[in-house]
Amino acid sequence: MMKLARLDFNLFSCTRLAALVCLVLAISFMVPSTAFSQDAGGDFLQSLSGVLSDAPEGSDERASLSGNIIQLIALMTVLSIAPGLLVVMTSFTRFIIVFSVLRSALGLNQTPPNIVLSSMALFMTFFVMQPVFEDAWSDGIQPLLNNSITETQAFPRVAEPFKLFMYANTRPVDIELFRDIAARNSNTETATLKNPQTVDDVGWRELVPAFMISELRHAFYIGFLIYLPFVAIDLIVASVLMAAGMMMMPPVLISLPFKVIFFVLIDGWYMLAGSLMESYVPYAGTGI
């Protein structure tokens, strides 16, 4: 329970962050309209800094305040794209695609509903990614909150566990694909590029899209294997109905309960969840 509690945001901290954001937005409306008519965006920051501080222009205190405003804007931007990062840098993609294929194979249009499938994929993602989240928290976020390290030092420490996880679960051929394309775009000879032996030899530019297409490949491969037995049930039911002369009876109307009971009797959710989570290479940690 204590490990899970370390991953949760403190409600009071979130409230303070929201209050700070509202304060900045309110003050931005208090800035004179002439600040928005300047050609450079720096004039707006200078005007906003002047409202928040009485320090003389050009002083270190005024510069520090402007830097804090930029950091706050960057934080808001990161929070806005956090759902996208969760999809492309974790196991969520594979889980949600497999669950969607399973629902189509069963012939169920809205059962389980989307919210149930998304929630199940989300919590299974948290289960698989928990060691990654713990390393990112203990090595980067917690020291930053304790003012032990700077933001510049914290960013690579937070990103390194995710990079190790993606590298361990990405096919080398997918990495090579994007490395070759990047080399051609930058006019670099492909022969001069060494084959990546460690995670340090691969950049984020190549690793993230390579990880995404690897996840899609695994998801569709698992979905194909799931689909086969249900297609066989549909064919058997359709053949029986044709032999009985019941051509007007929709085969899906008869095969649906058989597919559902078949999936339940083989304990399909247990097998599927276990196979999906075990399909990932275990995370070994950063060792920072």
C-alpha cells in the first residue's frame, strides 16, 4: 500500500497547483493591453513579471521570476499531453487493442462497454509499469520535490526508466527502420551508423515510433490468435443451420451464446490477462 501511495498525487499539492494556475491566468488579464501589442513575446513576460514583483527590470530576481513563469507554462503543457504519453510510452496500446479485438470476435457490440475496457487496460498498464513508475519517482521526482536536484537533472532520471522499458520491448528491426530513415533525412551515411548495442545508442526520435509499431504488431498478432476459435464456432453454426435448412436464421444469433459460454468455460479473462502481462520483458531497473 505504501508503494502505491507513493505514486498518488497529493490532493493538497494538486489544489495548490490549480490555485497557482488560476492566479497566473487572473494576473494575465490584469496586464495592460499594450503588452500584448508588442512584437516579441518577451515583452509579455516582462510585463507579467512587473505585476508579480517590484524588483527592478533586468535584475536577477526579475529574471528568476520570468523563468518560473516559463516553467509553469511548460508544466501545464506536459500535463495536457500526459494522456498521449501514457498511450505511446506504456503497455496501454497493446492491452486496449487486444480487448477491442476480443469484443469484436465475440460479436458483442457494446459489451463490455468502452469505459470498462479502457479502465481494465489502464489498471493492467499500471500493474505492468509499476516498477518503471517507482524508479521514475524515487530517482527523479522525489529528489526534485525535496530540492535535492534541479529540473535539468531530474528530467533524464525520470525519462530513463521509460526508455529502458521501451528499448527492452522493441524489436531491433523496428529501431533500425527509423534509424535508417533519420540518417537519410540528415544526409548521414547509413554505413557509419553502428548497430545499437545498448539503450544509450538509441535516441528518443527513433525509439518512440519503433516501440509504437512493435506494440501494434504484437497486439494484432495476439488478436489474430484470439479470433481464430470464434471464427471456427461461427463456421460450425452456419454449416449446421444450412444443413437444417434454416437459411433465414442469422448464424450470429445462434453462435453468440456459444462463443460467450466457450470463453467463460476456458477461463478466458484469466488466460488473456496473464498472457498479456507476461508478454512483456521484465523491467530490470536503472541502477541510478
